[in-house]
Amino acid sequence: MRTICLYFEIHQIIHLKRYRFFDIGNDHYYYDDYANETGMNEVAERSYIPALNALIEMVKNSGGAFKVALSISGVALEQLEIHAPAVIDLLHQLNETGCCEFLCEPYSHGLSSLANEDCFREEVLRQRDKMKQMFGKEPKVFRNSSLIYSDEIGGLVASMGFKGMLTEGAKHILGWKSPHYVYHCNQAPSLKLLLRDFKLSDDISLRFSNSDWAEYPLFADKYINWIDVLPQEEQVINIFMELSSLGMAQPLSSNILEFLKALPECAKAKGITFSTPTEIVTKLKSVSQLDVAYPMSWVDEERDTSCWLGNVMQREAFNKLYSVAERVHLCDDRRIKQDWDYLQASNNFRFMTTKNNGMWLNRGIYDSPYDAFTNYMNILGDFIKRVDALYPADVDSEELNSLLTTIKNQGDEITELEKEVAKWQAKAEAAKKTTVKKAADAKEPVIKEKAVAKSKPAAKKAEVKKAAAEPKKTTGKAKKVAAK
């Protein structure tokens, strides 16, 4: 049976404020709070709230047949909790239907998977704990920022215990193959891959309200027919997009939500179901491994990482940021940690792109990519000074690496010792219970013997008392004497 895997991403930009060269060392707060609050409120009112209400309605109207998946970055959750708690409430309502799966992604929605394994691992595990705490279930499927994937990243994700991963069905990777099958990572066959059908996804997220589009207007029955006429052996249709597409990229006036609400009924009429990513990777077998030597993503026509790291400015900012990754990883300063999450966000590097992809890019407060680079580097200069104050720059890389190795080894040793202690404690408890049981078993016969021995004199005494209480029998002679 053919099934649709519908997935939405929730992430919001953390807007940086204008930060001058002369602010370095004097001002350690980097954010435009007004822009963050108004931006979050706008997208919540125009997109998130109506879209989530529509998804909840679709689940209820379909009797649970409609299913959907969501992933939310850690920084987006922070902003939602502060500025739009109504969205959090709707997410909980959707979770309570049992028809929504929450996936895991990097906490910062950043590019750490391309730079530093330890940082990537730390923020993924932190995000997994956050999602479990909020929604009561530990995510089993992972999606990287902007669906970035490579063989190496896949192996790392599998080592963290994930069973599946979402990525892009890029033409330069698939070639003649179809994205409508389950694949697996070539470094870790246990990690199954779900590939985005970019045409069907972009038909909704990018082209739906475009009156110049040849397929305009798009109706739900036509869209489902496109899926129905695919070859029967192609069983999985992965439609992935940002949730903000519903209401922001495609305005509500275009009837985008009415189109979405009609999909389950039209799909049911064609015998097409909806499934969550975990259901798919659990039930379906992989048809082949996927070989991705260089990172790919769902951004731009190239489907690579050039939108973030395509020019000298972007690579300079990226390398400068991750040059202090080990030092940040060591520190326990909460402000440093939070700034680190916000500065890693991929949007900061996207603003610096000089690519002409034919689409307008909203750069926020920046007039040009050079302006974005200058502002970011000023902030990064101050941030690095703060990190250096904790771990001085005169500590060379070899010494720092040696220190990090020592700390890591000590941490591993402590973990192993704790496991050993727990094991011996369990053995001690088991031995104690065995000893108590043996003592109890040995003591039971002795107690019985004492009870029996104690009961004999008591019984004899009772007999004597009974005999004394009974009237004595008299002989016939005695009776005669008594009568006289």
C-alpha cells in the first residue's frame, strides 16, 4: 500500500542587532529583542497557529488516519516559550492525538555536523532530551539542519542510536533512482534514509499560489492523482517543508489550508495512507545503500552547502566560530553556551551569500552580504574575547588538546568505574538476599524443634490439671464404709 510521509520543520531566526567595532569588549548582548518578538508573533499568528489548528482538525476528522511529523529546533522552542506560548499549547494538543511524531535535530539549527563532531553530538543529545521532556517520547528519527547529509554524518547519527534519518532526494545523488523507496546509510546499514520528493514538496511550499505556474490552481484531488499514477512499486512519498510555508510563503488567502485539509479524504479514495517516519523505517526494508561522499541539503538548485559556505567571507566566519569550539565545550558559563547556540544558527551564514539563485533573500537589517559579514565578525570578536578570558589564547592547541583528551579519558574512566560500582552493588544486594534467605531456611527447623520441645511439658501439665479436675472413682468397699 502506498503511503505519504508528511513532515514540517519549525525554526525561527534569532535576529542580531547592529554591533559596531567599538562595542567589542563593552557590550556582550548581541540580539535585537524587538525584532525577535515581533517576528515570532507574526509567524505564530499568520502561520503556526492556524496551521497547527488545521493539522489537529485533520487528525480528528480522519479518525486518526492522518499522520504528520514535526521537528522543532531548540532555539525556536526557546523563542516560542517566551513570545508565543499558544503555539506550545497547540503542539501538546497535536501530540495528545497520538498521530504526530516529533523528530530530533541539532539544538541550534546550525552547521556543527560539518565542523566539529563533539559539538554536533552534544547539541543533538541535548535536543533529544528536550523533546523527550516536552512531549514524553524519545525521538527515534533524526533530521539535520536543512536536511544536510553525507555518509560520514549518517554514520555519526547512527552511532547515537537513531533508526532513521530524513534527507534530500537530490538528482545528482540519486541519478536514475527514485526517492520513493527506503534507502540506508552505506556506513551504517541500520540507519534507514527517507528522501524528500522535492518536486511534490515545492509544488506546495513554493508554487501553490503562483498564478503564472502551469498547474495553477492546484486542488487536492489533482495532487493526489499525481501520486496515484506513480509506479505501483514506489511505495513511499516523502513531502517535507517548513511549517511557515503555510501562511507565510503561501498566504492563507490562497486557501492553502483548505487544500491541505482536503488531502486525507482524497488520499483515502485512492487507497493512499499517511505514515510517520518511524512507522516507515520500522515496517519497510531498504532497497539499497545511498552513497553521498559530499554533504547535500534541500537548499537551492545545487542541493549542497554552498549557500552557507560558498564564498570566502562565509568560510572565514565559519572557521573563526569553530576555532573556539573545544574551549566552549569545556566551559559551563550559561551565557556563553546560549550565545554559542545562537551564533551557530545557519541563517547567520546564509545572510552572507553572494549566490544569485533567482529568488529574493530577506537579509533582515543587512544591506548586503558584506554588511552581514562585518556585523557578524564584530559580534564574534567580542564572543571570542569572552571565551579567551575563560581559557586564555596563549594556551596552544596541543596543550588544549592534551587537556581535553585527559578530561575525556577521566570522564570515560569515571563512567566505567560508576558502572563497575553499580555492578558490584547489585551483586552485594543479591548476595545479601541469598544469605538472609539461607539463614531463614536454616533457622526454621530449629524453631520448629524448640516449639515441639516447648509444647511437650505444656501438654503434660495440661493433662495433670485435667486429671486433678476429674472426680476420683471409688471402689465398692469404700462405698459400703461410707454408707455405715
